[in-house]
Amino acid sequence: MAVFRKDKAPRSEDMRTGVGIIGTGMWANTHARVCKANPHVEIVGLAEVREGAAELFSQTHDIDVPIFADYRKLLAMDGLDAVIIATPNNVHAPTSIAAAEAGKHILCQKPMATTLADSKAMEAAVKKAGVCGMVAYTKRFFRATRFLHDFLRSEELGRVYHVRAVYFQSWLSNPATPIVWRLQREKTGTGVLGDLGSHITDLAQYLIEDDITRVTGMMKTFITERPSVTDAQKKETVDVDDAVMYGAEFRNGAMGVFQASRNATGRPDHWCIEIDAENGAVIYDKYVDTRIQLTVSKGPARHAGWVDLQIPARWRFGNQYGEDEHQNQVDHFIECIRSGQTPTPSFADGLKIERVMDAAVRSSQTGVAVNVEG
């Protein structure tokens, strides 16, 4: 994996990393909180196109910094080392490419972009500029995820046979829920596939260290119209998926089944992954207090049934200043900038997920299995 050029790191080890936040919506609030908790970070500017939104954001988080309607002006300001992009998906590509060309490090919300072509352009821009590019797949930054990844490297479970992963949310199960940008193809690309399906795709490939090479997909939109945000009596068309399923084949032969839905009644935010191998199996369930269970069928550790694995406190990311995944993510991003290392998940990692999602869309449209673009 390429390492970005050291001359792109902050000018002095004693200086804080100057961060600008582009977009001041929901996730920007989380980014502001964790940036302020990291002693190596200084938020130096904001960019937001919605009138008055950045001013309110600034007051809420007690951040007295310049505010720009045009993110290009933010990119040109002195003291800016990196940007966090927390905008709708259709803005990710042009903003990331401009930031890379300006020599700024980038933490971009997932998915990378609305099209595979734009994602490729983003990865190429970061590589050419020699800057640090990271995609915000936060599931990697749970302590339990790090533990399970390392456990699977040290515990000889043998060849992986099956991977099953789900991500369910219920916030769209009510047809009266108004339409938002996540339900509009022009702004989001895909619906639940890019929003939730991308998370479990990344998680699976990360945990077993194998890539998906072939996909058979099905995408559905159960509720095709929703009330307008500004007028509850007016209906607007939902033109993206609110449920997706796809079968997958991994490079080393494992079979995968992935399912994501925002119509999963009674599931506010539930994700789980199960891995079956020749000598045992694991279940990683975020819904049950981040529980990891193990069963082993062979060897000295063989036992009947499932046991809960205890997660030692030492499994954490670098300089961890908080216990939540968002803090771990930003801490990792900043540490990589300061040390000159490439973060994970990088833009190259994110591009792998975009290729799988592109295959899922093509398979859903054609009704046949398709190969993931190499």
C-alpha cells in the first residue's frame, strides 16, 4: 500500500493539524465533537452552502472560525492541513478531488461517490497528490472489530466457507416518514446499498482479508412515494432502493450472503456478521452489546456449543482519547497525517467497496450474476 509523502504532513510535531469541515449536517456534529477531543487537532474553518446552517453549527460547538459558502475558498485558506467531507454523496467526488489538488488530507464520509467512475477519479487524485485519503467506514473502529480481526489471524479456524452479514434499520418502515436526500438518486447514487450495505461489505472483506469477486444482487423499493419535507400533503418519488440482498463469491472461494434494509421494523440500528470456517465459527453481533461468540469443532479447544469471547482492553486504535468508534476513527486519521502513514480504510480500500456495489446494481438490473470489476 502506498504511503503519502512525508512533506504533506503538518510542518512541526508541536503544531496542531488544521482541519476544515465541509458540510455541517448530522455527521458533521459528531466530527466536530471528536475533533475537539483530540489535542492534536484545531478546527480552522467551515464550508456550507445552506444559508445560516454553518453559523448555527459554529454556535452549537463553540467554534469561532471563518465560514465559506464555497468550499474552494476554504481549501485556499492558510493553516488548513486536512478536510472532513460530511456532505451528500454527490458532492464527495468534486470536493475530494479539489482538496487533493490543493494538497489537503481527506476524511470523506462513505460511500465514496455516486458512481464508480467518480470513485476511481477520487482515488487517482489522492494518489497523484500524495496526500492521505480515508473513507469513514466506522465499523472498523469498534474495539471488538479490531479484536476479531486479530483473533482470526491468530486462531486457526481454517478455510472460510460462509460469510453472512446483515444491517437493518427501521426509520423508513413508516410510510409517513418524509423524503430526505438519502432517498433521491441524484444526491445519493443508491439508497440502502450505499448507506448500510457498504458498511457490511467493507466489514466482511476486512475481517477475512479477502475480496468479493462475483455478485448476484436484488434491490427493492417498498415505499415508492413519501411526503415532502416542506409540505406533508405533497408526495415525492423515492427513486432508490430501501432494501437490498446479494449473494457473493470471494476470491478464495467462500460464499457470502448480505442483506440491508431500512424497513426492518423493530430494528433501530442492528448489524451482525457470521463467519463459518472448517474448524469453527464466529458470530459478531453489535445488537447484543457488541458480543462475539465462538464455536470450535476441531483441535484442543474443541467444545460443544457457543462461548462468549472476552475482549481485552488493549485492543484499541493508536492514541485513543475516547471509547466510541467515531473518536477512534478521527484519532487514527490524525495520527496517520502526523506520522506520514496511509490510513485504513484508504481511498483504495473504499474503491474496492464501490466495485462490489457497482456489481450488485448491475446484477439487480440484469437478473444475472456479474463479476466485480478488477
